[in-house]
Amino acid sequence: MPASSAREDAIDKIRRLPLQVEELVSGLSPQELTAKPLAGEWTVAQNVHHLADSHINSYVRCKLMATEDNPTLKPYDEGAWALLTDGSSDDLSDSIALLKALHARWVVFWENLPEDAWQRTGQHPESGPVTLARQLELYVQHGEAHLDQIRRTLAASKK
């Protein structure tokens, strides 16, 4: 990822994601949050909780990559996490609050990362080496993909 404008745009997307999520789910009923109108897709609630879980993991991975030499980045079973009560509940307040606080910290991390640190790596057992620059790209894409999945789920629920 080139420095400056593309990177600043990506960091801004990280900054805005929690509010975008909150706007999408604000005012939805428990039934709308837990409806499963699309086969093989998560509910709106599971998507929101997953964003918090996944982005916590990524934040920790980023901190490890910034402070250790090529650390191993632990995978986790996101599908199993989505089935736990805290990953499927219709109460999104804690996950949204967590996303807001986490993304505020993550933005500070990204905005203050020295130029020579962007190419620091971590080793993911399932997907191989990843740089901090790539990690930022991946999690911007990840957030956008889940916003899209939430929108598609909501649209399918209205049919």
C-alpha cells in the first residue's frame, strides 16, 4: 500500500467502521437482529459480534508484529465463536462499544506507526506471512465485507 493518501484513506475507514455498523443496526428489533434469511450466512447480530472478535484479534496481531520479530499469529475458529452466546445475542451494546473503543485505539496505532514498521511481518499458520501494511488493507476489506453482509441480510429479511 502506498504511503500517505491511500493509507490515510484506509485508516479513516477503520475510524468510521464502528459508526457505520451502529447506524445500520440502530433501531432493529431482536427478531431482525437474529433472523437468518440467507442460507449459510450469519445473522446481523453474529456479524456485529464477529467484527468485534475479529478486530480484537487483528489489533493484538498488529501489536505483536510491531513489537516482535515475525511472530506467529494465532488463528481461531470464528464459526465456533459466532455460536457462543456472546457471539449471537441480540444485545449488541457491548460489541458496538468495544468496536468504538478498539477502533479509536487502532487508529492511534496506525497513525503513529513509523514508516519503517509498515513492512514488519507476522506469520499466520493458515495464510502465511503478512505485513502490517497488508493487515490494514485486509481489515478495511473485512469491515466492508461485513457491512455488505449485514445489508444483504437486512434486505433479504424484508422480502
